[in-house]
Amino acid sequence: MLADLYDLICTIDRTVYITGSISTTVVILIAYLTYKLYMPSDLLADMSSKQWNPRQLDRYSEDELPLPQPFGWFAVFDSWTLKPNEAKPVSLFEHQLIVYRNMSGLVHVLEICENSNSIPDIETRVWQSMEMDNLIMVWYHPNNQKPDWLPFPMKLMVDNTFEYRGKCNLIANCCIQEFPENAADFAHFNTVHLPTEVLGIVKWKGMGAKLWDWITKHVYYKWTPLSYDVYPSPNGHMSIQITSATYHAFGRIFAEFTIDMLQIGPALAHVTTKYTLFGMDFTTILVTTVTPLGPYRNSFCHRLYMKPGFLRRVFAKIFIKTVDIMLSRDVLIWNDKKYLRKPLFTKNENSLVKFRRWYKQFLINDHDD
């Protein structure tokens, strides 16, 4: 009798222990998933070679180099990465800069230049900077001319109605112009960005190629360019492109959305994507920047903002990964692409012609001048 009672107590004890362990594990798992859900997703991929590939450089003759480099406002850091009384180095168009935030919160950007004579002579040059859209931005001009225009912040972010939900940051070996020009290249959307993001970046090989084709036939994006326009003076440094898209799955349209891309100078854009799913607003804002890291090596970054909410945070995780996959497809092409100053445009590429005419105002060393 006592032995049976002892066995029963041991069984209950083990059951309580196992149940408690499972409960603790579930609580920890839920806490971890909640933490991951509420934390922004920051994706970074260096898809460049660390140095400019000689094979890529061989595509250009001496007369074609250097590739055109624009002047304008360039993002160097996210604002929250620089604390008061902190300084960080950064390279911009091969200039070595120090970005410093004082105790009052103001940012200063300095360049220290050494003129070596018999005694080293050190000079300091102050670069003009500003903070906007949670970015520290620096004005660059090869002839040290002062800015004649200023970027403006995204209104919805100024009103604090949108929150930061992550970013995708890719590094590539290419001409810096490729990134802003990409949006005006309407033709590539229904080829490079037609396959669903679920398939990944590159087409599968072997037997997987047939599966890729079958999926792409039934699940795909369809892109429709609506307009590309340049703003008149005094806002001639801005252009806007509007595109609509539909997501198709087995003969049905699963989602519809429009994309408004406001380009502000050569290296900053506000990209607003308007989604409505199940009657709920899933509008996203991407603050898009281009930052030169070295000769023909550039960083392209999309920073995502959305309204608060549980479902929107789930959507943001999917959206930023989709942007990362789609941009990676472009970068793979840019890494092996030759920039042409005078390409032959077709009659369907008016948006590219407009873009190049607009972008030319930011170039000093363009060989066509």
C-alpha cells in the first residue's frame, strides 16, 4: 500500500516537473517571439568585392574613367547611432571625415587635411551637415560650392505617426547612378521583379528551373508604370515616379498597390507604397539613400517606416525581406554591368531619357559636358 502511494507521489511529481518545464519553455518562446516581432529588422549584405574587380574595370577605357560622381546631400549615419559627446569616422568620396555630436545634440562634420612640408601642416575643414528623417546628412561638392537647395523631411515622420521598422542595406560595386536610375527603368520591373519574392534572388538550377518557371507562371507581380515627371524650378532637384502593381496567384489578384517615389537630389528618395489589405491600411514609407564608400563601391539603403500596430509589425517583417530580395536581384546585375554615358534608348524608354537629363545637373565630371 505504501509502495503504491510512493509511486503515485513520484508520478505526480514528475508530471508537475514536466508540465512546469513545458510551461516555462512556452513562456520563454512567446517572450522571444514577441521581442523579435517588436524589434525592427535590420538586414545588411555586402554583395561587392572588397576591392574593385580588375575584370570589371577592364570594361572601361581610360577616356571613360572616372565614372560620373554627383554632388548633393548624402546620408552618412542613422541619427540614433551617434550619441552626445561621441565622434565617428566616415569616408565620403575618398574624403576622411569625423562626425561629432556635442553635448547639446548638434552634429558637426570635420575633415582633417595634412599638408606635408618640412613640418606637417594640419588644416581642418568644416562640412555642412543637417539631420532629417533620422539621418545625418552631409553636403558634398567637388568644388566646395555651398548648397543651393535643401532636402525636406517626410511629413508623416515629422508628425510621429509612423515608426521605424527596420532596413535593408546592400553594398555593390557599380556606378553610383545605377540606384536612382533603376526606378526610372520601367522595362526591367516585369522581368527582374516579376517572380515572387518567395523564389529568392536567383533562378534555380537543374530540375529546379522547371519548378521556378511553373511557379512564376502562376504566382507573379505585374508592374504598370503610370508617370515620371520632373519638378519645375525652384524644385528642379526633385522628380517623381508613380507605379502601380498587382500580385497574382493562380489566376486571381491577391493584392494591389501603388508606389510613389519622390527623388530629392541624387542620393535621397521618399518611397510611399499604399496597401489596403482586408480593409486595413498597410501604407509603408521607405527612406532611400545612396552613400559612396569608395571608388565604384556604394551602399544602398532602404529604411522602413509604418504606423504602429500588431498586424503592421508582422507585415513589416515580410515587407522589408521582400525589399531586400528584390534589391538583391538588381545588385547582382549592377555588379556586372557597364555604365554607358550615351546608351541607345528605345522609344519605350522615355522615362530613362527624362531621368538622365534631370540627373545631369548633379554631375561635374561628366565627359559629355
